[in-house]
Amino acid sequence: MTNKIGACISSVGGYAPPNIVTNHDLAEIIDTSHSWIVQRTGIVERRIVEPGTPVSELASFAAMDLIRQRGIEADQIDLIIVCTVTPDMSIPATACIVQEKIRASKAWGFDLSAACSGFLYGVNVGSKFIETGAHKKVMVIGADVMSSIINVRDRASYVLFGDGAGAVLLEPSDSYHLRIFDYLHEMDGAGGKHLYLPGGGSLRPASHDTVDRQLHYVHQNGPQVFKFAVRKIEQLSRQILKRNNLSVKDVDLFIVHQANMRIIDEVAWKLGLSNDQLVTNIQKYGNTSDATIPLLVKDALSDGRLKKGDTVLFAATGAGFTGGATLARWGY
């Protein structure tokens, strides 16, 4: 990249609902066990909101945490991008609701939907507003209330997901070297049939029939999703490193979408990553979709795993199928 203005992440915020649901809790309501879940997913617990809690609430808490961390006022934000697959409602965009809740009176915004890849897509879209000089402060929020779209009768899927939100602030970089410097995104629409929510859109508007047929829950072909995630994350990671004349050994930290520990382990093995290069938190949050990467960044900073100057490789895949990888040199 040769842009004169670079974009960097200048602050991170996050929010995890206080209600912790353990594997043992789930075993009391569905046919499962702690050992079964850990063996197949690596998840020990997840956070679940009270029914009816809107995603805008989680997103706003994450946004305010970011604003406090950065020491700015909400009205300094120029643009809000909310990445989610569980919006409060179809109209208006959740970004509008968040803008009002946090009183970011001078910001415009929109929602972005790319499933679990959405947050990375949002970061790279937001970066362009910084790189062109159009904006100085762009907030990208990844937030989902996955508990609202997962069927408790679908044991294989129900144990995977949690609720949460994370946010980053993009600003112009003070250093050419400390910035987001490349991204690579792909989409394979043929994979849409393997992970989708069939009811509620223009194809199948909500009705007694769609409710009775349980079409307002996520439908997932787990083996196909697993195969795609492993193959595409490895492929995109190698491609973006190669075109930037880097190797896996040059990566200080690999921050990957927290979908399933088996996927993460398989990708790490295929790439030849060491334990020092890998950071995870799926154990305590589960798969929070758009929120996994910003929550992981926040945890990595808190734990001292992510430091200024680190070369960071981000990667994710999601329904669609979508996929993406981003390279950055951490700036704060």
C-alpha cells in the first residue's frame, strides 16, 4: 500500500454480558455434557443476554468503553459502522440507534452484514475513509446477540454461540510503519446453502408458517463450514503474507475468528504457528460472530500479549461464504 495517510487502531472497547452460562448449565436443558462440548468446540462457558435485549445495547456499551479508553467525547466520532447479523430490527440501521444512544451527534453511519467476517470487512471499509482523508475518527463495532437466532433444539449449534460486542477506533497513523497496511477479502456465494437463516427476509417474510417451521433460526451444515474455514483461513493468510514479502515466522500475533477451537488448532498446525503466536478466548465467550475479533484484541491487550510494533495477522470466515485477512503493525 502506498497511501500517504495510513489508518491505525487507536483504541479498543468491549462488552460481555454479565450472565455466564456454563457447559454444565446447558447440560441441564439439552442432551449434552461438559466433556462433549469441550472436546468438540473448546468452549467452557459463554455470555448470554436476557431475552429481548437488543444488540444496540451491547454495541453501545462497547462503544462507550472505547470512548472512555481513548479519552474523547462521543461527538468527535465521524462515522459509525456496526457489523452485525442480529440487528435490532430491519429498519432503521442499528448504527442509527447506537449513534443516538451514545450521543455521537456529528456521526453518520451504517450497518454491515458479512456474518463472522463482518468485523474485518468493517475495519477495512472504515480504513478507507481514514486513508482518503475524509474522516479522522471512525468507530467500527462488531456485535451480535446470537442467542436470539439459535435453536435450543439444535444441540450441535446451540452450544457454540454466545453474545457480546467489541469496538475499535480508527484514526490516522502517526507512523507509516504502524498501521493497517493490507487486506484480502473473498466471497463464495455457493457456500450460502451451508450456513443461513431462511426466515424473516423478503424471500420468506415472517408468518405463522415460517415460525412453525422454525425458519427464524440459523441452519448450519457443520462439516462443510468446518472444511471451508480451515482451508480458506490458511489460504488467505498465506496469500496476504506472501504478497507483503513476509513469512509466518514474521507474525507476532495471529488473531483469528473464534468459531471453534478445533478449527483454530487445525489452522495453526497447517500454518506452523507457535503457541507464542496464537491467542484465544473462545473458552470463555464461545462464538460471538462479529464480536469475536475485537473482544480477542481487547483481551490480548489486557494480557500483555499484544504490544506496540507487533506484526498482527487477522483472519476470519463466515456465512456466505465470506472470508478475509488483514495485516497490521500495531500502533499503540
